[in-house]
Amino acid sequence: MDEAVEVILFTDGACSGNPGPGGWAFILRHVPTGKERRGSGGLAETTNNQMELTGVIEGLRALTKPTRVTVVSDSQYVVKGMREWVTGWIKNGWMRGPKKRDPVKNVELWKELVELDAKHDVSYEYVKGHAGHPENEECDQMAVEAAREAAMGI
């Protein structure tokens, strides 16, 4: 792949209560053409971190071929997880903590994200949430709506 970013993946997750009904959302933008694809969904009982991870997972799942991707997220959990923590978790058999005896939370979602990440050339960028970033704000609105629908059983 060349050095240019081909796709930007904007994501967000939301939860009403933690745990509670939650939603995830993504916007995929193909940089050369500006073409976009959106997706969202929700669960009746989940956590905010699970929805943040799911937004990235679903966005990467939507790609049909290996792609250079920049993930833009307001989740320190996702960004630090993929940039800093996941290598150690894998090395330690998905255990964490001072004595490496505590299982990583949301391990199945992390494993799925690692698998999808390996199929692409992915970098992770943190953006402050609720600070006027247009795509982050749109993803937030989509995720909140998906959480509402999940709460209502839609």
C-alpha cells in the first residue's frame, strides 16, 4: 500500500447507564473520492466501552479488501488499548494487572478488533469528544439514537 490514507473511520459509542442500553456508530470515508458509508446499531444491555469497541469493529468489518485506515475515536480506551496495551495483553495471555492475574475486560471484542486490525494497515487517532469535531458529533448522534432504539426494542 502507498503512504496515503485511503480510508478514515470515524467511530463512537454511547450508553444510557453503564451498563444499560447502548449504541455504536461509524462513518467510513474513502479519502480519494470522498464517498462515505455509515453504520450504527445497538444492544439493550451493554457498556460504553463495549459500544466504543463495536463501532471500530463494525467499521473495519465493512471494508471489503485490505486498506490503509485511520481510526478517529474519542475513546481513550480504544486508542490506548490498540496503541499501548494490546501487545502486553497478548503476551500475557490476555491477562492484566500487577501480577497478570486479572482477565482483560471485553476480551472477545478486543480479540476481534486485533484480528480485523491485522487485515488492514490501521492507525489510531484520538479526538476529544463533544468538542465540535463534525464527524465525531455525527457518530455520537447516531450512536445515541441507536441506544434509544435498543432501549425501546426496535
